[in-house]
Amino acid sequence: MKNVIATLIAGLFATAAFAQTPAAPAASVPAKVEAAHTKAVVKADAKEAQTVVKADAKEAKAVVAAKTEVASAKTEAAATKAKAHHKAKQTKAKADAKLASATAAAPVSAPAK
């Protein structure tokens, strides 16, 4: 009888000890999955941030290029206008010189009475 009672008591202690032992492999699998998920989320966020920065830089570069092109076009237009005004001024000066030489070369006639 003492053996039966000793076996029952040993079984009781073994069951209690087994019931209190944490299930390590079962708990670590979700932690690994959660860690992988967190890593993937962080990686995706970093990639998104990098893409956004690249897009902003590309947009800024395009704006600068457009402003440069506009400034270049304005400069070219101003140069063309200045050239046209200069040519017009020269042409007018030549016409005035021709008129003056023609007037000077023409005989001055007495006014008719």
C-alpha cells in the first residue's frame, strides 16, 4: 500500500510540475513570426521613405530645370529684342543720313513767286 500511495504522490508532483512548465517552442514561433513581420514593415517604411525622397528630389530638379529654361528663354528674348532695336536704330540712322545727303546734294532753288 505504501508503494501505491508513493506512486500516486509522485504522479501528482510530476503532473503539477509539467502543468507549470511554460511551452517554450509554442511561444517562440509567434515571436519569430512577429519579429519577421515587424522587420518587413520597417523595411517597407524605409523603402517608401526613400522613394518619396527620390521623387521629391526629381521634382525639385525638374522645377530648377524649368526655371533655368524660362530664364534662358527670357535672356534670349531680351537679347533678340535688343538686337532688333539696334538694327532698327541703325536702319533709321542710315535713312536719315541718306535724306540729309540727298537734301544737301539737291540744288536749292529759289522760291517760286
